[in-house]
Amino acid sequence: MTLSNCRELRELEICVLHPMAEESNLISSITSTNIQRITFTPPLSHKRQSVPDRPDWTKLDNCLCQLVGRLERGVRLEVVFQALDRPWWSGELDFEKYLPRVFEKGRVDGGQIIF
């Protein structure tokens, strides 16, 4: 799947347990320079797990930073790791460890990163 034809995309919600290469590829395909929010939502059937130490976090870190670099001037991007009552990232995701480039460029507020 690609989002290259969605030039006016403003919001994207991705339902995943762990961001993997597919989600990073999807984010990399965004051509909209006005996207304002990306939300990662865990599946409802999810059971609490620890945060995996995966190279996929590095790929996600890089493509989020590249996306921010392509945004129109003045556009603010929010990346939200949705805190339902069962996500593994609720209060556990160490943004500095798993998304270091994003952490440097954005402001972290709970489970949300604001660029």
C-alpha cells in the first residue's frame, strides 16, 4: 500500500501492535506536505507486552524525521502512540532510546510527539 496519491492527507491512523517495516514504508510514501497527525493504535485484542528492541524502530525514526523535513513551513505534525487501557507503549516507550532522532527534533508530551 502507498499513500503517494493522497496529496491532501491530513491524518493517518495505523492499527499495529509493533511498528514494523511495513508501517515505515507506508509513512515514507506520504507525499502530503500538510499531514498533521499520525496515530498508532494497538489492536483491541492486544495483551500487555514489553517494548521490543527491533531495528524497525530505527527505520521508523528515520522516516518520521524525513517526513517532518518535507512538511510545508508552519505545519505541525503530531505523532501519537494512543494510550488505550492496554497498550505496551503507555508510559513505557522510552522515546529517547527507541526514536532518538524524533526525540531530538520533537517535543514529547506523554505518548505524543509534537514537531
